[in-house]
Amino acid sequence: KDYVANVSHELRTPIASIRSLAEALNDGLVKKEDDRARYYGYILRESMRLSRLINDLLELSRLQSGAIALEKNDFHLDGIISEVVEQTSLVASYSGIRVSENWHCEKPLLVHSNSDRIEQVMIALIDNAIKFASDDGSIILDVKRSEEFNRAIVSVMNTGHIPEEHLPHLFERFYKADTAHTDGGTGLGLAIVHEILSHLGETIEAKNEGEFAVFRFTVALSDQV
């Protein structure tokens, strides 16, 4: 019931906005060309938000139903991380945030997982970190190797703090810790991250460590030497 209620609420908001904007245009209430262009922009933005929500809902549904087979292969984790850092640095720089990587083990680091999905996880976590990082702060992808668990341990760390009451709920569907920073988000990003890692047999946790908010997940090391 809660899930259906949440989906209905999330769908209703952009649909209501699109309808009201379209009705104003259709009824000729918007006279100035600049105002009409602004309304068209609002409609485009809301339709894109609706599309993101539907895509995220379908993705989460497929993951939870087991309909997606996540094939695993060996790949170099350092290569993926370097690409992700380069890819996200420009967007982060608009907020004065620097994205970097910090290694506590030798490279190259060969892991056994699904490279596309691990890249998706990292991008989602960095996107989330950009929204919540302190102004002119930093985001660090910190990588360690655990021989005990035969895992690489990747921490996405951003300067800032997660209120303790939110920590147990961050991976729940539609949970938004701070609506002021959602920026049109669907509230499903971290739930999708959790599902992907669960399907890959990995774990993820969120915590505060010193001046950083940390999302830490595991990736299996390759058996190949």
C-alpha cells in the first residue's frame, strides 16, 4: 500500500504541473512570447522528470523481480574509477566541488563483477554526493583491498554530514533525506544502487566519518593472479 501510494504521489506531481501549464497555454492566458517560452520550458522539464521517474521505477522493478541477469567478468577497477572521476568532475566543478581518487593498494586492480553496473553505482553515488557536499568541498573515491574478504572496498566520501536519523532509511524507495537538495530526483537512486549491489553479491553502507559522509561498497576481487 505504501509503495502504491508513493508511486501515485510521485507521478501525480509532474502530471498535475504539466496539465496546469498546458491548460494556461491552450486557453490563451499566457500572452507574452517570453512567458510562453518559459512555460514550454517548464513543461519540458516536468516531462523529463516524469520520464526519469518511470525509467527508475521500471529499473527497480526489474531488479527486484530478478528479471535482469547481471553477467560478471574480470576488469580493472582502476580504469572504471578514472573514467568516472573524469566524467563527473565537470558537473561537480559547477558547484566548486573537486572529485578525486585515493588508492591504498597497487594498481591495476583486477576485480570480478559487472563493469557497467559498478560504473552505474559509482556515478549514482557521486551524483548524490554532489547534491549534498558542502560548498567548495570535495568528493573522494577511496579504494582499499581486503584480502580477508577477498574484496575491493570503495568509499565515495563527500565533505558534509548525514543526519543520524536518516542513515537507516537512505536505501529505501522514495526516501529523500533533504527535499531542498533533491533537484528533481526521484528518490529511487540509492534504492537502485542497493539492489544492483545485492544482485552482484556485494554490500553497501552509509555512515559519517569525521568531516565526511561516506557510502562504502564492496567489489569482489578476481581469482586470476
